[in-house]
Amino acid sequence: MDNPIDTWIATALQSYVVVAVIALLVGATIAPYAVGVATSSGSENHVAVVKIDEPISDSTVTSVTQELRELRANASVDAVVLRVSSPGGAAAASEAQYLAVKRLAAEKPVYTSVGGTAASGAFYTILPTNRIYATPGSIVGSVGVRGTAPSDGLTGEPTTGPDKAHGGMTAEEYYTSLETMKRGFVGAVMTERSDALEIDRETVATAATYTGSRAVEVGYADEIGGLEAAIAGAADEAGIDSYDVTYRDPASPSLGLLFAGAEDGAQTSQIEHPRFYMLYGTLPGESSNSTEVTA
């Protein structure tokens, strides 16, 4: 039976593909986030806006991290703004995006503009950015990890060596993995937001979410403002007065990856094994053959 989380992610990705195809056909004039679209003033300075607005999966993370690597190596890009509206997704993919953003932020200013939601894995992704802008109604936070496992239990036994008898996970290994990922997430919040946080570690670990205004008060965001404010702030930090803005959509040139992600999800959902997510929101349905655990 299909895993409901994988099915939900695959459905969201397929829906996004339809929108992306329409945008590409209609053209960049009415799709401002199409790949490479720029507001041109002839300046040699550039601020790149990268859109992250879908569930985070093994397919989408490939496109996003590749885009961030290219921007890091591109000397003509002075600063980057992440335009984020995502509930998070797969835990490993969220961690990979966090590390890619951290590497980019070590070399040039990176700001965040939160659209509707920057929760769980998406919040993890933006933690290393220099400054986080949110609108009053944005949803920010949800620092936690969710795990699913077959409802008939985790029957694996510890083994070592290349010829291990099974690929199962014991209950102890499962809960250890869940807690390890949670501690890493909470630790990243405490480290990356240390100068702004007004809440303690225990409160962070409750996985609470906050609207934009409250997120600023508790230190999950820095300022109320939209995309233009984030762009201006990033440019100012980069020390540039005149600049062009380039809008980047990592998913658009990789429609094949999106379709592949949906297909992979359908295939792997037949294999019952533990999965870990940094995902905000209610699942569209509960699978009768899986059990959800939250840390």
C-alpha cells in the first residue's frame, strides 16, 4: 500500500509540473520566476532570487543544491535571496539544502523572504541566511522530525558486514535516529539564530510555529517585510547600489526530475521501511500499514 506522505509529495510535485509547463509555454513576461528572467538596468552587479516553494524531496533537492552551487561559483552574483514558501519534506533532503545554503552564505550575502510558509525542513533550509524577512501572516517554525514505520513493528536485528541478512531497523535504532535528527535540527536553530532568539532550547524543541509578527518577536525571523525589502537588504549587505535582479527557479529546467520523483515515490512506497520527515501539516490520510512517530 502506498505511503501517504510519499503519495502527497508526489501529487504536489505533479501539480507543480502542470503549473511550470503552463508558465514556460506562456512565457517569461507573465511568469516572473521563469529561469534566468532579469530586471535589467545594464548594471554589472546582480542579486539572484531563488524560489523554493514546494515540498522538499530527493528530486527537488538535487535542483536546488545545484542552483546554489552555481550561484556560489558565479562571481557576477553579488547576493542571493531565497524566496521560500514550503512546508518542508524529507529529512535528509532538508539537511542537504541547509548545508548548501550554509556554504553559499559563507561566501556572499544570503537573505530570505518568506512567502506563505517556511516550516520544518524549509525553516531548517533558511537558518544560515543572514536575515529572514516574513510577512505578518507567514508561518515560520516547526522544529521537529516525523518518522513512519510499518505498523507491524520494527523487527530488524543489528548486523554488520557486507552480507547482512536483512535491511531492517530495530526499534532502538529507529528512535535513536529520530532523536539524533531532532537534536541536530534544534542545535542548528540555537547556533544559527543565537543572536536573535528570545526562547530557550526546550521551547524550540516543542516544534511550535509562529505567524510572521510573532516569529520576529521570538527570533525565528528578523523583520517584517516582503521580497523587495529582502532584495534591497541583500544588496545593501553586498555593498551595491545599482544592480539587476535575476529570478531563478531551480525546478523549471528539471521537469524530468519532478516526474522521476513522482515515479520513484510510487515505486518505493511498496517497500515498507522507516522514513523520516521534517514536514509541517496534517497528512492527507493515515496508512493502515504504517505508524507515525514524532520527535
